[in-house]
Amino acid sequence: MTRGPVSLEVLDAQEERFAAAFGAGDISLAGTLYAPDVVYVSPTTRLFGWPARVVGVGQALEFIQLTITGLSEVSYSVDERALIADDTGAYVKVQFDFGLRGVRLRSNYVVVYRYRDTLIAQQELYYDPSAELARVPSP
């Protein structure tokens, strides 16, 4: 049987783990949230010349780490969240603030998670990678 988080509290704990990993600049801190054969889908992959679907926890973590390398003062916060599809998935809208070359920027995006045995089996990011990032004040 495929199951996701059993509650919003479990989803919140997952997202707190992602926030800590991004804040530390080390996505491997969230590695155990993923199934070994996770599928990671993001429009960002094309910006780095990676395939549209990244398969496997090692590859997914490597790609995510690539996208955050060089960022500073990362703040990852949940704006909205919900369980979907009979607890086999979750929706999270993320506000991602970061420093890059002396400028503070914000990226808002949506993540849809699909779970297998409470581990993330698929992670899909949705946003417009060609849109200009919003400038925000430093914390």
C-alpha cells in the first residue's frame, strides 16, 4: 500500500527538515526522507543540462545540492500545505529566500510529493524558471 504523511504535523516535520538542510547548505541532511529510487522533476534541470527526470536518491541530492551551491542566508518556509490523494501525496507552496552575489532574492514555488511507505517517491517542482526573482530586504 502507498502511504504518505499521516498528518499535517508529519508533513510539517518533513518541511522543517528541508528548511534545516537548505539553511545549512547541505541537502544531504534531508536524504533519509527519500525512497532510494525517488524521481525528482523540476524545470530547473534544463538550466543545468540535466535530464527532465532525475532518478535515484544520490542523483536527486546531487542535483539539489548543485542548485543551492553558492547561495547564502537561505530561508525556506512553507506558505501553504495540504495532504492530497488519500494521503499518498502532499502539496507545499514554498517561499525560498537567499543571498546571491550580495543581493537578497525570493523564489516562490510549489512542490508536489508522492509517497511510498512514508518516503518521498516522487518530488515535482512547479515554477517559471525564466521569471525574474523578486528582490527582498536582508533579514
